[in-house]
Amino acid sequence: MSEPLLHPKLGLRPAVGPRVPSSIFELSRPGTGGQKILPGDDSVLDDIPEAMRRKEPADLPEINESQVIRHFIKLSRLNYAIDTGFFPLGSCTMKYNPKFNEWAARLPGFAKLHPLAPDSTAQGTLQMLWELEQMLCEISGFEAITFHPAAGAHGELTGILMIKAYHISRGDLERVEVIVPDSSHGTNPATATMAGFTAVEIPSDDRGGVDIKALRATLSPRTAAIMLTNPSTLGLFEDQVDELLEAVHEAGALAYMDGANLNAVMGYFKPGEAGFDVMHINTHKTFSTPHGGGGPGAGPVGVGDKLLPFLPSPRILRDENGNFRLETQDERPSAIGRMRSFQGSTSVLLRAFAYIRAHGRELQQVSEDAVLNANYLKALVRHVYEIPFPRHCKHEFVASGTEMKKRTGVRTLDIAKRLLDYGFHPPTIYFPLSVDEALLMEPTETESRETLEVFADALIAIAQEAYEDPDLVRAAPHSTPVRRLDDAEAARHPDLRWRPAKGDDAPC
Ligand SMILES: *Cc1c(COP(=O)(O)O)cnc(C)c1O
């Protein structure tokens, strides 16, 4: 294999990644190792049934302490994280996570509170959550917020179950459809289906917005709700919001806004005031919590007056003396019940609280900078990648490699793999589904102009490589610890466990 070619002007070096270290079992040498647990008196085994006793000693690695430490530190350095590099991952708002948030979340008064502590001993946490509710109401324009949902998709389910309860409470039992535009996030139709509705897709117009005519034609007495991601996963703000909401409400349906992209509009657009009935917020995206590895998130859901009675219980209340308490069971029979144990992901919510408090009125600047960065990156790469929707984007934009694929055979997947050689995490690819060979990029506000420029240079250099040496790009990555994986196989049948090779399998 030839050395990866790099554009000479760039001065970029391929990230020569560390190799995958040997497994700890392969490092094992009989007789080495730290302190051993001394064999005890055999009588300790008396209480353990014979059938459950080990016949042979466990196959544990024998290795000393410093080797153990080095081994695991080396493994940890194979990680790519927001603290080590840029993530242009679209639709996920992978922004820098301020360390201040982590400090706040570790304060023992919060971190060590027992989840079943009586309200009187949990006043600080209850106050923090109550104040966070006020702040999120201010930001979103809703009347009240529930903190139960554990992430955005769970928030969607909560919102749609409230919509279901609303229609049922009015005896309106024919509403079995939820309308989703074709640019919606995949979780939206999934949520509608999970909640027992039929998801009905409507097309976008040629500007990337909802086709209002198609919407009007689809709305009927069978429509329970529309779920609208706004700004959409094309990075576009729905500029016919008023018309859309009027049509939906006229048809007796409710409007759910997927608020995962709130990072783009804080201080500029309040969905609750605009007339949406319910929305979730991904605090781990907009308000910065490390996410992406399946770690805990939080998906608070805001509601307007129509859905207020159905909000999950218990809510956090403040009495006239300024004391905080949880709603008691049965205090509000119209509630849809609990969506999660305790009060949701409190430590994630605390990080959101710290983030919002640290920014104060400058929160609006976050959105301004996120939008500026996305538009700047788009401008830097638009001469080499097609931009299907060239109008002003919000926090993210879609590029397409259709022309490149036609002319060189290099696909978006190859571009993403080649970016790894340049030391970058690739953007989201092949999403949204409505764009061929899509690359969805969201730089976020926390990246510097220099980072965006180096990233754009890498994308441009890869485009040039595609025309000059397509095989190089198609065979990427060249410099990562493992080469190209079978993505489907890696996701469905991950091989995560090392087993000693025995018998015929043992390497000679
Ligand atoms: C991330 C995202 C979701 C799902 O949120 P999770 O917190 O990952 O469950 C839903 N909709 C959109 C538009 C998103 O970007």
C-alpha cells in the first residue's frame, strides 16, 4: 500500500494512528504480576456447591501493575472525543462541554443525594430543577416543562402520549395518524408508531420546507398531530410556520416540534409562543453534556396550555413559603403518569442549568455563532461539493457528493473514511435520506475559524484526490488502527470479546 497522498499546499499530515495494542492476555507472562491473593483454607469452599466450583484456575492474565496501567491508558488513547478533535456531526450538536458543568455536577450536595430522599432534605436539587424549568420556559416559550424523559426520543414519546391523552379526553377517538415531513428525523415516525399511530409522510417543497399544499391535502379528522423538526435536518428554518400551525389547528390536530435543533434559534424563536403545543429539548445537545456514546441524556418536554393537564407526574412545585416539593401521587389525575424513575437524569439537567447560568443573556450569541459557523463552512466547500439547498442555513447544512460519484466513482462513504486519515471525525453521511450522497455538517459555535478552515481544506483536498487518485480515497482509511470495517457487520455483530486461541486455531 502506497503512503497516503496529501495535498502539498496543506501542510496537513495524515493522522498516523496508534496501532491496536495487543490484548492484555497476550502480554501475560506466567509468574509475573503483582500481589497474589494467597490461597485460603479449603474449608471456605464448603458452602459452595461442588457443581459451581471451578475445576481449573481462571485464565487470568499475569502482568504487573505498571503494565496494566499502560495497557489501559493506551487503549483509552484510541478514543476520538470532542476534547481531542472536531466533530462536524450533523443533527447532533456535538459542541465543547465546558468543564465548569462537570464541576457543578460533581458537587457532593447534588451528586450524593439519595433519589428517594424526602423533599425536606432535597431542597437544593428541587430548587435547581424548579429554576431550570423557569429558564427553559423562558427560552422555549412554553408554560411548563417535564424533566422525566431520558433523551430526545423519549421526550417525543412523552409528547405524543400527551397528545393521545388530549384527544381521548375530548372523546375524539378517530385521530390515528401523525404527519411527518420527509426531512424529519428518523425518531419522529418511530415515535408515532411506538405510540400506536400511523406515520404519514408528506414531501418537502423545492426550497426544503414543508409543502403546505401537501400538508393541507393530508390533514383530516384522522390527524392527531404533525411532528416537525425545526430547524429541519436540512438545517433550514421552516419559514411558513404560521400558515402551517394554522392549518394543523384548524384541522383539530396538535403540533409537536422536535426541538433537537434549538441550538440554532435560542433568543430568536420561541416555539411555544409561535403556537406549537409541545416540544422536547435535547439538553445534552443544546446545553452541552458529553454524549454520543450512548451515555445519559435528558429530553425535557415543554407544553402549552392544551397539554398542561397531561404533563407526567410528579412535577416539582413551590409553595407560598418558597419551599419545594414533589407533587403527590393522585394530586393531578389527568397526568399521563411517570415516564421515568425519580426526576429524570438529574446530573445532566444540572449541567444544563450550569451552562445556561454561565451564559446568561449571552445565550443568544451561542445561536448566532452556530449559524455563522455553519454558513461559513458551507461557503468554504461549496465549489467542490453540491449544496442542494443554497439558501441561508441555520446550524447545519447538507452537501452532496453526487457529481463526484458520477465522475470518479468515489462515494460519500469513501470521503468520510478518508477524513479519518486527516485526523477528523467525519460528518453524518447518507442522512437526511431525501438527499443523494448526503454529508450533513454541523460545526457548532464552539469551533474556531481556524478549525473550520483546516477542516474545509481537508474536504477540498479529498475532492482533489478523488479526481486524481480515486483508488486512494476508496481504500481509505490508511492510517487508523483498524482499516475499513464492514459497517453493518460491526454494528450488528460486534466482536467485542477476546478468547484465547486453542487447538487448531492457535497461531503457530
Ligand atoms: C438527536 C435528535 C433526536 C433524538 O434525540 P436523542 O436525545 O438522541 O434521543 C431527535 N430529533 C432530532 C432532530 C435529533 O437531532
